[in-house]
Amino acid sequence: MPKAEAERCIMAECYRYNIIGNGPGYLLASFPESCLNSIADRLALTHSIGRYLGTYDPENTAQLSNAQLPEGTFAIKAKRFEGMMKDTDSQKTIRDIGNILSKKNDVDLRNPDVVVKMQMCDKIHLYVEERVIDPNIMEKRKVGERPFFSPISLHPKYARALINLTGAKKGDTILDPFCGTGGIVIEAAEMGMKAIASDFDEEMVLGCRENMDFYGLALHDHEVIDIKDIPNRFSEINAVVTDPPYGRSTKTGGEDVTYIHECAMRSIPKVLISGGKAGIILPYEMRRSTMELDSVFKQHVHGTLSRFYHVLKKPNH
């Protein structure tokens, strides 16, 4: 899911790009440098982003002789992805690479001008770190930090990732028809999108508005309305992004959650523009749909509970 999210962010923010390749824990892409900050500003599941130096064999670090670092001092920081390359001595490899790079740049382990990240996974990948995604920013918007909250709300980073998976762009209209406490619309508004919230429960819509006000964000529109009726109220939506109710602790107005999900799948395509996307989380993998299934990602939560992040597309007419 992190790789798919990164790719969709690149597609949404860049007028031209090229996805070069990917592997365990990384995505390689070419895009204009002017797009770097706008991509980094919206990523939720990526740790860092930077300029790629190359792929290297620890037994043949001479390949590094042509690598060019920016001016200034440098330090190398290694990360072994999920225990891979166990037979490779990371400290020896850092020393070997450092000896080559230090012929042109001085080493400063405490306060370097340039951080070279060494990703150890299928191979050794080196890149100059240019942006680090700060997880603390989204932690400030997590459930317990909001004035109105429910303990079952989606974490902000996954709410943001789901929006990104739809490929929504700044200025697009995003609807969450099961808005709850507003986690998804908060992230949509933070990314410069027109956020619309609706829910059958008036308390949730009022609480969602309270949370948006708390963060100084504007709701483009809102309504207390049942999922079956949203096509009578909303139209021309670029993306529907939602985490419908499921489980015993959720409020459903006495209706069966399976029936609610079926109603949602009938209603959502009716409010979308032609070619519009929907990002929907369910506790099971959808087998049939009224839209084209673009992708699905499984997230194990705990015990027997897993979430399935579905991305669907309304066919072009």
C-alpha cells in the first residue's frame, strides 16, 4: 500500500513522470524537481524521499566512483528493510562506501549537510535524503486529540493514504458519506481539497463540524442524510472516500451492516463524476461491485480483524 500511495501522489502532483521500478520498501520514479515538495507534503505512509544515487553490490563498491553528492559534509545512515540482507555487514559496507564518497566530500557524523540513506533490501540502494515525512504532524490530529471523538475512528495517516490512493488532486471535491468524527474530511481539507461530510447521525455531523473548526478547516458542504439518499443531495463528486460502519460498537440506526454496505455500493457511483474514484474500507474483500475494482490492500489490525482498502472506479461514459 505505501508504494501504491506514493505512485498515486506522483501521478496527482506531476504533469510528467516515469515510474522506473520498485522493490521491498522502495519506489523509484523520475519527476520534475519542482514537484518534490508537493508530493512529500501529502504522503502518509512513506518515511523519506530523495535523489537516487544508484544500486550497488557490497562486493563491488567501485561502482560508486561516479556518484555525485551535493556540496558539503555527509553522513551515511543505513536501514535494513524487514531483516533482509542478513549476511551483509552493514557497518563494513558503510565504511567502504564512506571511503569512496569522502574523496570528494568530508564526513560529519554529528551535523552533516547531506544525509545519504542506505536501504538494504533486495539490493543496496543509496539516495540523498531531501525530505523526511514527519509522523508527528498527523499524530496531532489523531482521535484523542480532537474535541469530539470516537475510539473506533481511523488513524489520520490511513485516512490520508486512502484519499491519496484515489489519486485525488488539490481542488477536487471529496465526499465522506459516513463521516463520523471527520477524520477523512479533515485530511482532505488539509490537502487543499473541497471536503464534504454526511452521516445519518446528526451528532456525528455536528461533531465533525466541531473538529473541522478546531483545526481551522472549512467544510465545503455537509448534510445529515442516509446513505441511500445521497444521490438526491450530492453530484459531480471527484472521489468518495469512506470507512463505513462495521462491528458491534458502531451506530447503524438498527440496520444490518451488510445491508448498509450494499446501499453504499448502489449510491456511491451515482454521485461520482464519470471516471471518478472511490476509496472504501471494509472488513472483508469485496467480491462484486457496481464499479471497476482498481486495487485492494489488506491491513491486519488485530486478532481476526483485517481491513481491506478498496479503490474503485466509475466507468467513463
